[in-house]
Amino acid sequence: MTRIAEISRKTTETDIQLRLDLDGAGTTDIDTGIGFLDHMLTSLGRHGSFDLHVRAKGDLHIDYHHTTEDVGIVLGQALRQALGDKRGINRFGHALVPMDEALAEAALDLSGRACLVWNVTFPRDKLGEMDTELFEEFFRAFAGNGQFNLHVNQRAGSNAHHIAESCFKATARALRMAVALDPRGAGKIPSTKGAL
């Protein structure tokens, strides 16, 4: 079973090409024009153990909102496409990840229903040039277009960089668990409804 998706999305605000291989080795090649977002997406791929290639050009002269949100949209679409009917996957995933003084928890369900619960507070408005409020926008777009439930909870943290990184790493590890094939699942769809 090949679990690879390639998505292109072009609007008046952004132009994005993305390739996702759920069964990769954590190899990433990211260029969004936003250094900190590149850093977080690299971490997401590495700790999720999937290969991720992203090229994004956006209206960064306005701000980073459109590019950040649209990358989340395209990544969610790619995840949904790569999973197909979700036959044989674990479906659920969770992780608790520290980053120095910061601690983040992520729990997710690849249920086919989109929901983000975001309990994260940043001590400042920006990380470099990036507005910290954009992390919630990214995860909302990712979960919404990937059609999954995602809860991200900050348990501790005072350094904005560490808080963001622990959130991305926790989500990556939870996603890695959820998309993994369950040897006991015997190729079944993990739902009493017979469909996800």
C-alpha cells in the first residue's frame, strides 16, 4: 500500500506544492519563505517519521497569515488523501513532549470529523517575524482539512520558542502513532460504523 499524496494549490495569495509520504523516514525539504515555520514543519516531518516536501510562495509583504494557513490547508488535504479509507490504521494517537521548561500534550483521532481544541498561551506576540497567533491558525487549517480531531494542551512553558516546538513535536508523535498500521487491525477500518 502506497500512502503518498502530492497536492498543488494556487490562489491569488499563495502558490503551494506539497508532497507527503506517510511511510517515509522523516526526510524533509521545506521552503515557505517563513524561517520559523520551515523549522516547525521540519520538526513535524522528522518526529512524525514521514517525508515532507513543501514549496510555498505567498504574499509575505502583507503578513505571514495566508502562507501559514494555506500550508496547513494543503498539508491536511495531503494527509487525508494519503490515508485513503484509513483501513488498518491505529486511528488514535497521543504524545506528551517536553522542550526544556515547556511541556505540550497532543491527542488526536483520525475520525473524519474536524475539530481543534487549542489550550496554548504564548508569553509574547512574535517569534522573530512570525505572529504566535498563527500557530493556532496553522493547526486549525491542518485539522480542518485533514478532517481529524486534535487537542493540543500546554502543560508548562515560559519560552515562546520552546512552547511552539513542543506543540509541533507532540502533534508529530501523536500523528505518527495514529497513522501507523495496526498489526491486529487486519486491514479493517477502525470504526464500528465501517467507515471513517
